[in-house]
Amino acid sequence: MRQSTLLKKFDITINEDWSFAESRSVEHFTHGYHRYPAKFIPQIVKKLIEKYTVKGDKIVDVFAGCGTTLVESKLHGRRSEGVDINPVAELITRTKIAAIEPEILISEFEALKHQFDSYDSNQIYIADNHPRIDYWFEQSQKNKIAYLYQIILNNECLTQKDFFLCALSNILKNCSKWLQTSTKPQIDPKKPIRDPFDALVFQISRMLKKNEEFFNELKAHNNLNTPCIIKLADARKTGIRANSADAIITSPPYVTSYEYADIHQLTGYWYDYIQDLPEFRRNFIGTFYSNNKDVEMEIPLAKEIVQALLPISKKSAGEVANYFRDMLAVISEMRRILKPNGVVCIVVGNTTMKNVKIQSAEVFAQMLYIQGLHVEEVIKRKIPFKLIPTIRDEKTGKFTTLTSENKKLVYPEEFIIIARKPLLN
Ligand SMILES: C[S@@+](CC[C@H](N)C(=O)[O-])C[C@H]1O[C@@H](n2cnc3c(N)ncnc32)[C@H](O)[C@@H]1O
């Protein structure tokens, strides 16, 4: 296939079957445990699993995020394995894929609540904390969170520590000074801050219901023991066995928009995942902080985009070049992992940066082609407005809120690229 024919595959109308605008919930089962920016809507993954895999197949996600692909794989009786570079993503996913006997969790929650009464506001429960914790939290909230963290870690009755740590992680934003409506690290001096004890009880109660729903569904279909693994690893070098996946279902990070390392810094500081934020950010793909100056590109369309950006902003050109270079390494790794005849489904949106169109979807298709994978189908889908923040700030180029005066619509639609590894290598 010629490259120009390949690019024509993107010149299509929206397929309404993939919009899921009428879907009632994206938070069912354990999907709703924890907020996570740009997570999949589970309905897309479900439809891809049903279309491209059969029971017993193995599905991989190399950008597992909060584990949507893994949860759906388990629900469908498909084995699965995921990696993510973000330890917060690993914790959330590990918790979401572990269906626990509901009675166990209920009694452990009771044991935990008993210890709430022993909290003494005159006692200091945290001495040697990361200095950024003081920046984000009021003293009273900080002390209560420190107490809750300690009783989760030290209570010997708790066998399901991940479950309670995941719950605590999800309330940190509400209990901090972080502007509630923003993913950007920004203080809201007027924020009504939640009480950590109340917030945790509410959060755990929600999660208990979701765990029960997930557990019962898996049990009813005999899928409780379907293998499902999450690991902390780099998508460019996953350690997943070669030729082992029947399907890869994934959505890469967008280019310089969500800074996952920064977004998850509250959990990162409390759980000792972060000592030094710049160092922690280093291996995240798509970051604004890349400082790359090498703009040589081997993929034709990537080269055009980077060349168009160069006279406008050397920094942006370097970031985009770095992103595409990293993504080429990921696509090569995906090819290695796939079985012959295995399929990869990549969900990706295009965007603009400094008024230059960044056609990531088309660039990925060229990369798949260059890696010897055959692009079978391209689906264009509308993103229901309520599900994903689709607004960029015109000045900073970062995602922003609907109310911002510099807002500019991005990602109103996205593509699902389906490509197959040939039978013969
Ligand atoms: C768009 S999100 C994936 C969301 C996921 N589909 C879900 O439903 O939660 C992209 C993910 O890529 C991860 N990531 C960024 N750089 C990475 C790298 N080098 N290796 C693996 N994961 C990486 C981020 O931590 C983030 O979780």
C-alpha cells in the first residue's frame, strides 16, 4: 500500500456506532474507583474485545493507565497484561482488577472505622513529610491523612491494603487546596476542603458497591480466576513475552497535554513514589518538559509536522519530535509482543499546536506501516462532550476548563486505528 493511500483511510465520516453518546455510565463495576485523565470509556474497549478477540485470548495494554482494558478483559474472560510508567496508575489498576469477596472488605472496613475514634488532634502523626505536602494541605487535613495512612499500613487485620490505599489516594485532591475543577497543579485559596474521615468513608462505601458488582459479574461467568497482571514498566521496553498477545488495545498519552506525573503528585508525595518531581517525570512520554533539541525524523508526516513547527517554536518542535520518536519505539515494541496475525487497536486524537495540525493518528498509521503492520481499518468517532476535557488554552497550549476565556476546542473526535501483524514475519 502506498503512503498516500494509507492517509486516505482517515478521510472518512464519523461512525456513530462508536460514539456511545447514549451510554448511561462509564463508572460501572470497578471503572469508577478513581479519577484518571483521558481514561478510556469502557464501552469502546468492550466493543473492540468482542469484535477482535475470543474467550481465552490474551490482551495487552502498554499504556494501561487506570486499567480500563484490563478490567474489561477480565469481565470478558480474556487473559490480560498491562504496563504503565506511573506507580499511581499501577496501584489503581492493581486494585481495580482484584475482585475481592465482599464480606472480607466489609469486615476490614469495620476494623478500620474502629480506629477512627483513636485519632487525637493534639498529636502530630507526620514529622518527616515531603515539603510539597505542606504546600498542598492545611495542617489539620494533613494530620488526619497521615493518621489514616498509618492505620491502613499498620493495621494487621487489613489484608486488602491496596483497596484502602486506592480509596485514600482518590480523596487527596478533595482534601487539599488543589483547584477542584482543574488537572493543572493550581491552588484555590477559597476552596471548601473536605474532611478526610468523611471523604474516606464515602469513598470506601462507593467502592464496596462497585467491588461487589464486579465480583458477582465475574463469578456468574466463571471469570474470577482469569489471569490479569499489571506491572510498572516503560511502554518502550515492557518485558512482556514476544509473540504472546492476540490483541493490544491501548490509548497513548497525548502530546504535551496531560502531565500525568504532575497530576498524580499528591498520591506520589504521600506514598513516597516521588522524591524529586523532575526526575519522576523523566520517562513519561508526551511530556512538556522534554527539552529535546534533536528534530530529525524518519517518518514522512512526522517530519513535515516538525518542520512546520520549527520556525514558530523550536521548543514545541523538539517536544513533538521527541514524542514521535518515543511512539515509534512503542510501536516497534508492540510489534514484538503481538502474535503473528495479532491485532493492535490504538485510540488516538489529532490536535493543533501553535496553529500547526498535529495529525498523530496519521503519523501512527505511517509508523505501523513502516513497522510492517497492516492497517486494516480506521474508525472515526465523536467524543461525547461530557466524557473528555476537549479544551486547550490558546496561550499555554495545555488542557483547560470550559470556563477559561482562552478556551479552544480540541479532540472533538478521535480515531481508532486497527492494524494486524502479518502471519509470516
Ligand atoms: C491516555 S492514558 C491511558 C489511559 C487508559 N487507556 C485508561 O483507560 O486508563 C496514557 C497513559 O500513558 C502512561 N505513560 C506515559 N508514558 C509512559 C511510558 N513511557 N510507558 C508506559 N506508560 C506511559 C501515562 O502514565 C498514562 O497512564
